[in-house]
Amino acid sequence: EPEALVPSPRRYPTVELRAETLNGPTHVAVPSDSAFLKALLFELRLVDDHVFVEHRDTCARINHSSVYSVSTGAGTLWPVLAFQRRGLIYACVPLVEGPLEPRPPLLTVTGLSQGLALLLGILDYVSPSQKNEAEMNTKIGQLRNLLVQACPLGTPLNTNIRSLNSSFEDIQEMPVDKDQPAWRSSSYKGKPQVNVCIIEKVKCMQYDQRDVVDTWQVYGAVNCKCDIEGSAPNVTLTVNLPTNGAPLQDIVVHHCVTSVDPAMLMSSSAEPLDDSVYNGPYKFPFIPPSDSFNLCYYTSQVPVPPILGSYQLVEEGSQIKVTVNLKLHESIKNSFEYCEVRIPFFNRGPIAQLEYKVSYGQLDLSREKSLLVWVIGQKFPKSLEVSLTGTVSFGTAGKEHPTDYVCTGNTAYVKLYFKIPDFTLTGCYVDQHSVQIFVPGKPKITASRELISSDYYIWNSKAPAPMVYKTLLE
């Protein structure tokens, strides 16, 4: 039961009345729109960020989620769900069905997940047009009508805002067919076709230090778009692993999945991998929504990161010497859509002088002269190893040059950006022949997969990294 804050905020008096009844004496009323916006901007440090405010800025209160306490004239409003994406703030106030003191655990507040789903639906609807201001203003203007359909009385009924119609005249009547599920918002006419794409992302922190453990995470999603006739078509899709593939864990399935093997859902990354781990095949029978959707999400524990590297940055007088070595693991497909290394220099002036040598690829200097971009390209050499050495000196720092409170002195990193098409780190894939559609006609099925880097850092081994993970043996 969230209240969405858009340029013209949407309020639900019925939800506010329920909150007053359920919260009892601990209830704090939502202030006026302008007062709430002012308080939220202050809490998010978007105004008065240079002022130290103890309740907001103390180290004892580090926010690990997007849930905030917002101080208002009537008291502290909690929970307020808010996050920023590309210059816009998405926020709502979920209903807590009970007293607010003591504060209930976040996982017990069902309104939080509903509110987050609705805000992510709004983000998915608005963000593709953010480069076109006129188009974005039109979309934001249509949000009010769309929210009436998505969340008529304060409880989200459909968080896929893109699937809704933007004007009341276009709203179709509810389907007469009683078998059609609510998530199939429109009917398709034409040849049946299914598009499946497995998108895996790999996060990594490498330190190249004996007493600090490197960490990496893999998480993925199986995205589907099913154009199939009928009110409730049945589809079965199977995700397979090769014999040496890393098992999928922490699997979360879309609500349209009609049944699933319980063993599949029991595989958790919190437990050490053992012989009884579920290795697939992972079978998903479902009735697809009309739009593109993620059939499932998963994580996995792979034995090695795709690219191993080391970074050394040493100050010698007024100059800095940098060395970067990278090695592509032999099990990884050596065919990239792109692969580049970005070497930022924080809290320093523009790069005035640069001498360098790269064993492979090319090195570019960014326009503001504070970032080196090493473009490796679409392949590593036969040796699977590349290196860069260079000497950099700087001019006088101006306001436009990047600063960072964490990366001071020699504490610095390089960040990798890459994408490998037709490859997954777990090895998982969708066999086109295993997709079953119980409708007449021969369907066209396309399956693809890709691996993308996400927050892939290599820290300077000549300085202490800001976050270290000591080995369990110490």
C-alpha cells in the first residue's frame, strides 16, 4: 500500500486512515507534499549536504538499504522507500500493518516489497525516454492515469507499468475468458515466437595481497518474451548445465511459473556446496505475461573470476608510476563485444604528461584528462595476458576534476568493463529444442546468452584497500 511521489504526488486517503488505525499512538501523519519533499531531499543529502547533522550523518547510522527515516514537523516518518536513478527520485511511503515502536524487521513489512515493485515498474516505464525531455514529460504526465490502473486503492495490482494503457479511453474491459490470468494484459495474434536471453553479471574485488581474500559474485536472470496466441498458453522452458557447470543457487521464480521442483529452490549460497547440490536440469512450466519479463533470477559460486589482474600505483616525487597486468582465464570464451579498463586519478589535477607502453590494445586519455581508458578490444592475444606500464604527472587541480573521500593517496583502483556474447560463467544455457509450447503451429524460438561485468574492481596492491576481507585462518 505505497504512496508514490511523482511530480504530482499520488496520495491514498484510505491507506492513510488505515495507517492511523493500525499504528495507534505511534502513527506519524504524512505531511503536505511540499513539506515531505523538502524533508526527503534533506534526508537524501541533496540539500544542505555540507552541514553535519548527527541523526543523518553519524557513522553509527549507516543505511544499508533504500529505507529511510524522514524527520518531519509531526515526528519521524518511517519507513520511507526512496532511491535515485539518473537525476530522478523515486519514493513511496508503505503501510505498516501494526505499531511502529519497536520498529518491526524490514522483512515483515509486506508493503515495502509492494512499494519497491511499483517504483521499479515506474522506473522501467520512465527511464528509456530520459534522453528525450519532451518524451519524458509526456510519460510523467501519463503516470497519474497509469497509477489509477496499477494501484487503484493503494495496493499495487500490476507493477508492470509499461503494459498498461496510457489513456482511459484505451482501457480494455476485463477479459471474458475466465481462464486468462491477470498478468496477461493483452492478446497476441500471429505466428508463435519465443525469445529467451540468459544475462549473467559478475562482480569482483581483487586486491593482489596475501592477507586479503579476493571476492567475486555471479548473478543472472533468464529474460523471456513470448508472443503466443490464446488466453492462457502453457510454455515449458528448461535451463541446462554442462557437466562441469557451476550449479545455480538462490533461485527466485516469476509468479507466472505454475510449478517447480522444490529441490531447485532449496539450493542456497548460504550453505557450502556439497554432493547433494541440485545440478539441473532446471524446468520452468509457466503461463507467460504479454510483455518481456524475467522468468527467474539466480546466483552461483564459480571457482575463478573471468579476468585475474593486478594493479600497482607508486608515487615517485611529482610523478606516479602505474602497472596493470591482466590475464584471461583459459576457460573463458575469448570473444568480447567490448573490453576496456578505466584508470581514474582522484583528487589530483589534469594529466599533464603521460608516457606509457601497452603490450596490447590502445590507451586513450579522457576529455577532462583525469581518466585513462585502456581499450583491449574484442580479443585477448594468444598468451591471454596483457600489460600496461606508464608514468603520469599532473597539473593544478580544478573544481571539475573528480574527487573521492575513499580513494586518497595511493588507495586507488582500476575498473573493468566487458561483455562476452553467447557465453555464461556458470555454463548454463537454454536448448531451443527443450522449449515446449502447447499451441498449434510451429513456434520460432531464439535463445541467446551473455556475460557482463558489474562493479569489477582491481585495487592498488601497494596501498590498503578501503574494504578488506581477512582470511578465516587468521
